[in-house]
Amino acid sequence: MSFFSGRFLHRWVRSWAVLPALWAATLAVPAWADDAFARADCPELAKTIYDAHSAAPRGSCRRDPNSPWQPVCKAIDNDKPKKWTDNLRILDTTLRVSFWEDLRQAGEGTPYCKALLRDQQAYEKKLLACGDHGPCVLQVMGDRLRQIASIEKQYTGRPFGPQDLRAFLGADGKLRVSGGESLEQRALRGLAIHPLPRTFLPGGLNIIWGFEPHNAQTQTLVFSAMDGRVIALALVDDIYNRGAEQRRLPQEGRIRLFLRDPKALPTLLAPLQGWAAADALGMNVDCSGAQAEACRLWTRYPLPVTAYRLPCRGALERCSLALPPVTGAIPSPELFRQ
């Protein structure tokens, strides 16, 4: 059977960026006795018990020869699949990444978080019951991967595609934004990587972003609803981190935000601030460690944002909107990973 298509393949590709951490995973205490689990605090679980995506704690086998997971680890390590799509090592890694990323974005006490945790204990018991029987491990892991993908789709909505961007832009995609380039051309140029990173925020807001290959300073950011409808689009220039000690943006740094409903603007500025903070820090940050001060700095940093209302007729400057103050909780930069 094949588990690697669509959403699964997306996660498999992304998993290689964190592979060294996966093999260092450990399960220090039972998940089910942890206070964060009782509170359904998925982001906290992602940082502690489920650190490094321990859907099945292979790392504990390397640390503890008496671990009850030894038979499962043996099945994974000794797997010799007839097809690469049935490779237990790949499936194990993909499942860890998938579960960990969903934990990070599911929030505390949300239906999304509770759905992720609801069957995790039963899954681990089934996996332990497989022992070192590879086909059983393959089936149980595959079932869990499909289950997590279904939960993610239910609570984060339809995946974003270029057709959603074009539907949002319509005729305004022909607007000239800089250097003779149209709004649509510039937006797509900043979304030219695959897969596109995405973060779901409680409340139903998806944030999708990308960059131009070999040019991380040319980025595009999309805010979308669960049904895939684009709410706003941002063209981002010269915001991405230029070094660990960066404490201010270069003069050419700018964010041009396009939206059709000006009433949505106040609700977008706090998420934009959180994403831009992560971007200025280079993404994949840990705000509880050495980067804590930098996270505080960038979540308060005055961003060079100009907002525009669509449709726009004539010069772009005539369609600019006054920016309200940033209100509401600013998402942690930790949430944005690529």
C-alpha cells in the first residue's frame, strides 16, 4: 500500500529539514500523565513530551535498552521494503513531523487539539501490540497518518492553490506594482517554492507564504479562510533575516498588503506582526531560549506596512488605507516554520 501522495508527500518532503532532531527524540514520561495533555495544550506538548515529533519514540530505544518500544524500533530499523512507498523509516519520520506540526498549530483546548489527542493513546497501544512485526507496524502507522491528515483537513480547511490567488485578484491582478511587474506576477514570484509553508491560527485563519527561489528577500504572504477563500495578500520585500544579530530592518524593507474588505484589516495586523517577527529572525525560532529577547523585540517592532484596498482604479497610491493600531494577541514567532 502507498501512503505517500498529496498531503502525505508534502509532509515527507518537509520532514528532511528536521530529521536530525527526530533521531534524538525521547519520551521522558507517559504523555497521559502530563498536565499539558490534561489541559489539551497542544503547543506545550509539541515543546515537551512530543518534542521532535515522537509519534513513536524511537529515540528512547537508543537511550533505554529496556524501553517497551524496542520491538517497534527493531521493526523500523530492520525494515526491508519491496517498495519505497512502504518504507517504515520514511513513514515513521513523516508521521512524527505530521503529528508535531499539527500539535504546534492546534492551540490550547481547541476542538482541533482535542481531536489530535483523542486517539493518540489508542494508537500507541496498537503500535506496542505489533511488537517487531513490520507489516503490523506499517498498517497501524499508515492508519494513524491518514487519521491525522483527515483531522488537519477538517480543522484547517482546503489546501491553497494558485487558482485561489487568481480568484481573489481578478482584474486587479493586472495592476502594476513595481518595475512594470503586475500584482499577479509579483505575487506568484514570491510563491515559487513547493511545498508552501502554512500555519493555521485558531479562529479559522490560514497563513501561507513562500519566496522566490534563491532570493528569500522576495516573499509573498497569503491570508485565507478554511474554505480556501483568500482574505488578503501581502508582498514582502527585504524583511527576511540577514544575520543572527539583526535588530532593525533595512531601509528598503516593506510590506504591501492588499485586501478587499477594509473591515478585515484590524484582524490581520497582529498575525502579520507575528509572521514578520519570525521572518526577521529567519523562521524556525525558539522563543523560550536564547532567542527570547529577540522574539520580544520583533513582535513589537514597527513594521513598514502599507495597506491597499481592492478594487483599485488608477494609481496604487490612491487606494491606500489608514493603518489602525495593532490590537489582539500577536501569535508567537515559534508557530511559523519552513
